[in-house]
Amino acid sequence: MNSKERILTTLDHKEPDKVPIDSWMAPEVSADIVKLLNIDISKDKFALAKALGHDLLYVNIGMCDGFNSIYKEDRKIGENLYQDLWGIKWRKKSQEYGSYCEFAEHPLADINNYDNYKWPDPLTSLKKELEMYKNLIEKDGKDYAIMGGVACTMIEASWYLRGLENFMIDMVKNKDFAEELLDKTMNYHLTVSKKLVEMGVDIIWWGDDISNERGPYFSPKLYRELIKPRYEYMVQEVKKINKNIKIAYHTDGKVDWALDDLVEIGIDILNPLQPDVNNIADIKKNYGNKLTFWGNVDTRRVLANGTCSDVVNEVKNVIRTLAPGGGLILCSNHTIQATERAVDNTIAFYWAANNFRNYPIDLEPVKSSIKIDWVN
């Protein structure tokens, strides 16, 4: 099987030849891997993914790209200060092995700025990114599964503009405004999503964190009133263009409370099913014929700080738990951050993936899932 066939088979809840693989790496980590493997990325931005055997090719465009502002000199507006096309300001923060970004200013923190706020046109503002996707589909669409990344779709997009605390209050006390802002951000990313589906992507990737490690960020009732209907509408709209398009959805945290809702509105792929706060064995048992799981290899403790042996055992456990019957895209459960262990553990991840991903899965029986309550 080629990569595209492998992905489509596992999405159909059948066993391909191998478990599809992917990973997310911080730029500092990927740069080290590129140098270590002597990969030329000057002519193909996906050269690293291809060299590592990834089965999915994608980038995130739209609001989520704001996180990359600190790596784009044309967005620099001051010392360690950057501004994206939405007017959101980002601050670059350094740590021992790399850097990360944090919000510096939300353009709609003052609600009085809303009426004069200039919304970027989706197709014009992302013209270069859409052209990149067009070329990617033409060049690699027969061999790889192409995913249109449009995450931070409406909830996160809204609070990136407004500020988290402000938007959470808006959802309860200023609901008309919250709904208008959700509609604005939703329609921007829906327009982009429709264009990507028309171009021929295999998967559309949306995402908004609706949970933390303890449970939902807001009441399930509020989610079902404000958020769920909008995502259901988005699914219906892209399916009008291609009824076979697959929908991936990202949310971190403890998500068991929302799984029935996600299945009901037509989500096909759940990312990442965070393994340290969800019982992945139980969820596979109950939803394995409805959802494909993309992610699952613990980033925060294992890939960031564990030993190579820890990484190998983690990968084996994820594969033996989630891969039987198809429905697994093996991946880090979030970005592998730049740490002392990051490069070695990334290499261990790929070694383990390639040694244990072949079907039929032939590993020791799944042990009882141990849930770790790490939150104080």
C-alpha cells in the first residue's frame, strides 16, 4: 500500500498493511532532525515528513498559523514581538533548548473595538497558502493522504481575538455577541475549508479545545447550545461538495463527555485522545468502529522527558491498544517540545513505530489501562 491507501483503509476501520504514522515537532526539534539526517528541505517543505515515512501531508492555515508568527520575520513589529494578519500580537519567549510564543495582545479585548475591526478576506489573505495546497495535491495527492488544516476554528479563534476570560464571560453574559463572533470566525474557516475540499483534499481538520485535563472548559449544555450546532452545519456544508470527505477534530483534555456529540455531528477522526487523562482502551472498545484516533503517544512526560525505553514502551502500548481493526494514525499527542531528550526520543519514536506497526498486530496482550491523576 502507498500512504494514501494506508490512511483511507484505516479510516474505513479496516487493517492496512501498517499503522499510518505522523508526528508534531517544535521547529527546533525538526531542524535538528533535518540536520542529523542531512535532508534537503529547500525545494520541498514536506521533505522531512516524507523521509520519516509520514502518511499524512498537511499544514495549518488560518487562525492557528498565528502560533508560527514568532518564526516569521515579516511579522516582527518589535523586540520579541510579532503580529499576525488578525492583528493578534505574539511574544517570543526563550527557554534553554528553544523558544515558544505567548499572547501579547488581543485586538478585541476592548469590545468597543469590534465595530471598527477589519476582518481579513479568507481567500485573499490565504492566497499563497491555498496555492501551496493546490500544488501539493497535484504533486503528491496520488501517493499521500492530503489533509487541509484549518484548526483553531471558532472557539479558539474567538478567544484569541477577545481574550480567554472575556470570551468565556461573553458566552454566558453577552451571548448575542459571543454568537456573532463565533459565526464570524466559523464562516472565515468554513470558506477556506470549502475551497480545500473543492481542490481535492482527502481530510479537513478542524479543532477547538473544549476540555482541559479535568473535563469540559464550559458546561456541556453550553457546548451543545453554541458550539455543536455550528460544527454540525460545517460538516453538512463541506459534505455538499464531497460526501466522502473525512473530518478530523482536535481537542486536548478529557473528552469522554463529548464523544457521542462528536460522532453524532459526523466527526471521523479524533485528535489526540490525550492518553494521560483518557482511558484509551475503554474508548477504543466503545468508539473504535466510529472514530479513528490520531495521536496518543504521550508528549508531556514520555517524549519530552522519558528515556528511549519509555518511548518504545509507550508506542507499543498505543499500537496494541488502538491499532487492532484499524482506526489508528500513530502520532505524538501534541508537539514534541525542545528539551534535552527531544531528539533522542523522537528517534526512538520512529524506531518503535517502524518495528511494531506491521499488521497483524503481534504484541503482548493489552494490560489494564492505568489512569494517572497528575493534577494536584
